[in-house]
Amino acid sequence: MSDLTLILLAAGSSVRFGQSIKKQWLRIEHKPLWQFVADELKKSDYFSDIIVVSSKDDIPFMKNYAPYTFVEGGESRQESLKNALEYVQTEYVLVSDIARACIKPQMIQRIIEKQTQADVIVPYLRVSDTVVYEDSTIDREKVKLIQTPQLSKTKILKSALDTNQTFTDESSAIVSYGGTRAFVQGDKDAHKITFVEDLQKIPCLNAPSNDILSGNGFDVHAFEDGGEMWLGGVKVESPLSFKAHSDGDVALHSLIDALLGAAGMGDIGMMFPDNDDAYKGIDSKELLKRVVQKICSFGFTIINVDITIAAQKPRVGAYKQEMRRVIANILEIDMARVNIKATTTEKLGFIGRAEGVGVLANANLKYFNWKMIG
């Protein structure tokens, strides 16, 4: 068995990326960036385990994509790495950032060939331009641009990070601890995605797939006397309201399920459990806003939605246009791409007996096309 574990860091919030999507969820054809990087490095067959470090909210969704070991990240890159190292059982560990997407097998091989020569092996790039630090010109032959992945002796790296001092890479921590560092030639194509313009410097990434992703949702709620009736994000004049943990907006609940279904992200009950007091009486428009934000951050764009409201009462025809306006505003799409239909069940079943309302929703998504940026 290999004595090397791969750690991929993907817990960042992508603040500097400047987009609603987190860069680790950029799609490469169908794969999110984090999976694309992990799958490509896995092909080398050097690793006994691959650990992906991510945020707590992302990990349940990541598990639907690939059977890697997932570890919750910390407040900083260093804290995330320390969390991952708790799961490492091998003598050596290779650490890289998901944002460094195009790592060639030859670069990995150069690093591994030197693994016994120092406590940490570091790829670097030479500098060809003149370098000025403050007002002094520096000998560029002495300047190195440090890259990842970096290969470390696991025990030494754990000890080196057991400090309150902050380091930007593994080699800095190990050298500060008193360990040794050796360099290998890096690769200019192994450019790190930090800002959105960096995407133009990444040669190995294919555009996202143009496939349309569809999902449907179905929900019903029974009536109860009194209270306020909210349907499709609009207050409906009625002596009745819906029995529910939240405000009972059955149309928005169905729409949420359709959106989550298209994204492969489970259902409304998984995201907003009805036994959680945090959601008791909550405005369903707020739930929809949270779902839209998460869907967009995970790399999806909403195309259109279609909602069918089955109700013997109340009569919703007069409210349909306002529903379209409210929903379109939350989804950040044109009103023309929000369709609302209303029907009865010809007095059949619980809906026909005016005991409640049922709603069927459909949603279509596509992947965020990062190739169109800039």
C-alpha cells in the first residue's frame, strides 16, 4: 500500500473570486472543480487515501458525487489542513489547493522522486522579470514563486502546525519549525484560481456542459381556520390558513423541492427540518431565497419554473400575476420565465372537498457558464 495521502483544500468562501458561485463548484463539463481535480490526481495511483476538506454545508452534497474522505474545514487554510491531518495515517502527505486545477502527472512525479531528500518538497517557478522590493532591486535568481502541491513528512508537518503562528504554505511552517526543504521545478500551467480573471490562464479546463437539468416538486397542505393564507409568496384573502410548521406556503414549498431536485440536492425537509424551531412560522419566501443562494453558489443557473396550483378554494386567478412577480424577483429571472397555472379537481378528493391545496412545480437549471465571464 502507498505511504502517501493526498489532501485537497476546498473550504474557502471564494470571496476574492467575486462571483455568486464558489469556485470549487465551477463545472468542468459535468464535474465540479473539486471533483475534477481529485479525479485527475487519483489517476496517478500514488495515494492510499484522498481527503477533500470543505465547508460543513458543502460536504453532504459532495458525498453525492464521489466516495472520497471528506473533512470539515476550519476558519483558515491552516486550520483546515490541521483538521485533515487528523485523518492521515501514512508517513507522507501531499497537500494541494483545489484552486490549482491543472497539475500535470510529470510535476507530481518530480515531487515524489525527491520525497526522501527533505522534510518538505516544494515546486517553484523561476522569475524572469526584474524584481523590486520596496525601493530595492532584488537578484531575481534568488527569487522563487512557490506552488502546491507540497509533499511533507506527516509527523513533522503536524508538529510544525502546532503553533499560533500563521503560515501560507506547508514549507514555511516546516522551515520555521527547523525542518529541511527541497525544491523541484514547478509548472506555469499549474496556475491558481484566485480571481475570476485567472480562469483565462487555466488551459486544462473544458467548458461546462450545456445539458438542461430538470426537477419537480409536489406538496400538499390542509386548511385550518383563522390565521393568514400565503400562497406563491402572496397573501390571499381567506378565512383559512394552512396547517404547517412554517407559514405553510405550499406553492413555494413545492417550488423549493423542484429546484433542489434539479440540482440533485435532496428536498426541503433535508434543508429545513420541520422539527427545527428555527423554522417555526418562518416566511417561505425566506426559505426560497436561501435555496436560490445555495443553488447559485453550487454552480447552477435557474432557467425557468412552472407551477400548477390545484385548489377548489381559494380562487387564485386574481393573484397569479403578483405570484409571478414575487417569485421572479426571488429567483432573479424574468417574469416571463415564471409560469403559474391554477386548476380544480372537479370536486374530487380532499382538494375537491376543499380540505386543502396541492401544488406541482417544475424547474429547469443549467450550469453557470464561467467561460462567458469577461
